[in-house]
Amino acid sequence: MSKKKPDPFTLVIFGASGDLTARKLMPAVYGLFRDGLLPDAFSVVGYARTPETDESFRAGMREAAQKFVRSGSFDEAAWKAFASRLSYVSGSYDAPGFRLLKSKLDEAAARDGTRGRCLFDLATPPAAFGDIVGGLLEAGLSLPREGDSSWPRIIVEKPFGSDLATARELNKRLQRAFSENRIFRIDHYLGKETVQNLLVLRFANSIFEPLWNRDFVDHVQITVLESVGVEGRGRYYDQTGALRDILENHMMHLLCLVAMEPPVALDADAVRGEKVKLLRALKPMPPACVSDQVVRGQYSAGESAGAPVPAYRDEPGVSPDSVTETFLALKAFVDNPRWQGVPFYLRTGKRMPVRLTEISIHFKAAAHPLLRAAHNAPPPPNVLAVRIQPNEGITLRFQVKVPGPAMEIRPFGMDFDYVSAFGKEPPDAYERLLLDAALGDSTLFIRDDEVEAAWSFVGPIVESCDARKPVKIPLYPAGSWGPAEADRLIQADGRRWELMKRPVHHEPGTRRRRA
Ligand code: BG6
């Protein structure tokens, strides 16, 4: 992470009493502060409707930081210094609330010399985004600073709209208050070290780029599996589902980084420009194709980590007859010269047997294998797999000769493991992203046209699925690998889902039909 410090600023978190603030934002800001990456003149103002005092807010945040800060590295002295910079404003997202906030920020500006450098973070449910942005505009809090037009800034958490129309509307509202260079649409997957490593893997190594196309690649798999269920977010999730929660954002960005053309530079405009081109090249999926190319599923009661867990429909906040998907498998195509005809299989699910995010490039089989593997079968094709989490690393599967007199060959995985190579865990994604936003670097944030291009592809799929509601949704037991229909989706093409390397810590008591 950059050692450059941002200018003095105040971070204003809307939704400060919520889960996202406690689990992700505050531990990340504390981690940055503890590591000396924030300026001396820096403060955090938490804003939410829930009545709290500065003291009770600090106590709650301390607990959160202790629990969730990276590698559990909580430092008492650093916390004391950090806590003195935290304060809380309780108010609604209306004019009196914003007046109160403004006076608090004026105080902070006079005390810390931040001179209007505010970084607003929308960590509320998306329904409040419009009111907050409107309130900031009316209170004059979004106006550019004299002499430095890159402040104040705003971070918008996902989901960004629920379809193309709502995403466009939100873009318009935001841009009425903030210029695009001051809007930071966050997708925390882009802050993951191993996601950024994809760029290095592809563009800093000469051996992969010549093979990275339809002549050598048979297909690509992108897998985002979670062992958790909806974790008390049933009400939100039931309106969202895997299509909007994971596919439209995290998976689309992984797909972009794997498949986009090399950018001319690694700066915000060049990288995001290539991502948009890739999103626009995705072959649209008309309703008639959705049933062949998309499988949805929902978990029923089962097991997780050896303990019984309820069905999705029995989770708090979820409708008892919900047909919202907690699992999704999909086949997509990129309609450009590099990827013509190469399927991209995407799979994501909650309550899976493992937590694992992996991208694997499956190369074509040797054209004329001189050697045969066991049972006289052709050797399995080469696979290059990037493990995004956990056990971050890269595996290359290739064939080796088994020692002995016979010419017996076997696939072997050559491994790069982040922790063994660097002796430490990769940095936290939110830390990286918050620091970048404070430094004004938008490379790892989503541009307006990117979000709209992602919705242009995902929106029609969501609509087709919604149009078929209410329908029966295939069920899979919690702790299993998803509905059998997902296997059929890929098997119909003569392929199968594969994970190159299972996480080291398996949860016991889970069914293992396949990987
Ligand atoms: C969030 C989704 O964006 O990402 C959650 O809303 C999901 O449903 C989470 O659990 C997964 O993030 P990570 O970093 O744990 O893979």
C-alpha cells in the first residue's frame, strides 16, 4: 500500500450505527490510522438516526475494531489516539439533520485545518442514498473546495441501483451534487490484493498473454462460493438475490480483469476504459436463452460447519414463500475477436461447503497428445487458477512423469502461495480502498459508464428471471454444492466445475458431491 499520506480530511460515515460500519469501515480506518497511513489532522464523524453519544459510539466501534481489524492486531495505545478523533451526530436525512452535521463539520474544519476536505461514505441501505445526496447538495456540503476541485468526495457503497434505470437515476442524482472525479463507487472485491494481482499476472509476464485467447483457452470458470448464509441480512437479501448482490458487481469486475484487453497504462481512465469495452462486448442474453444459460437455486435446511442450519425461507426477514436465488450458475460469452466462442462459466452461492473465490483458465487439450495418462485417457488439460480467497495464490496444473520405468504421467499443481511467499496476509480490501479514495485515486473504483454497462448485461437477465416469478426455484441443501441443474449446465458442454485447490480449513460435516 502507498506510504503517501492524504491531505487532512474528515471522514463522514452515514449509516454509522450499521453492520457495514462495524464490520468493515471502522476496523479498516482504525487499521490505516494504527499503521500511520492517515494524516495527523484527521477525524471521523459518524452519522445515523439511532440516538448515541460520542462515548457510546466510541465504545461500540472499539468492540468492532477489536473483533474485525486485520489479523486481529488491535493496539490499545493506537486505539486511544484514534478514539479521540471519533464523534457522532444523530439525525435524520433531512434539512435539520444536515444543518446539524454542517455545524459539526465546520467545527472539525476549524480545529483540524481540513478546510472542507470531507470524504462522505454512504454506508446506509441504498434507499437512503438519494436523500443523503440531496441533503448534502442543499446544505452546500457537496460544493467543490476553492483552490482544490477534487474535494469534497463521496464513496457510494453497493448495490448501485437495482437495474439499469435506477442506476442511471442514481448516477444523475450523484452528479448533480458531485463531479464524477469526486464520486467513488466502491466494490470491495477490487480492493482485494489478489484481484489486483490479476493485472500483474496478465500484463507483467510475457508467457501468458500469447495464450490468453480463443486459440488456446477452452473455457474460463469464475467461482465465488460462501459458506455463510444471509447472516441476519434477510430483509435486504430477499430484495436482492445473488444476481444483484454478487453477479452485477463482484463477478462482473472479476470477469473484466480476466478478459479485458491490456490498458495503455495502469491509471484510472485507461483501466476503466478497457473494463467498459469488455462489459459492452458481453453477448446479450435474450429471454429465450436465459433458461439455457442461467441456473438459479435457493438453499434449504442443511448443515454448515457440522451444525444444522435453517432453510433460506426460514431466515429472519425472508418471505416464507421467497423465490429469491441464493445460488447462481451462468454461461456467458464475450463477443470480441479474442474470446469469440469461449464460454465463461460463473458460479456463486451461499451455504456452500467451503468459502472460496477462484478464477481458472482452462486451456485446450494438447492437439495431438503423444502421451496418455492413466487408463489410456488423454492427459487433463492445463489449468491456471488464481485463488482470490482464502489461501490467496496461483496454481498451474501441468503434466509430470511419475518416477519409475513406465511412462506414466499425472497432473500436478505448481503452487504460488501469498503467505508463504511474503510471510504475511494480504492487506485488507477496505483499507486499500479507503486510502485510495482519500488520496483521490479512482483506479479501483467504478465509473458511471462501467456501472451502467454492467447493468446493461445483468439487467435483462434479472428481468427474465423476475418475469418467471413466482416459479419454483431449485432447492439445494445448505452445505451442498448447489442444485444439480448447475452441473447439467456445464456438463451439457462436456465440461465440469473444477476447483484447483480446496481451502486448507474445510468445514467438517459438509456433503462433498464434487468440487
Ligand atoms: C458483499 C455481499 O458485497 O460481499 C455479501 O453483499 C457477501 O452478501 C460479501 O457475503 C462477500 O464478501 P467477501 O469479501 O467475504 O467475499
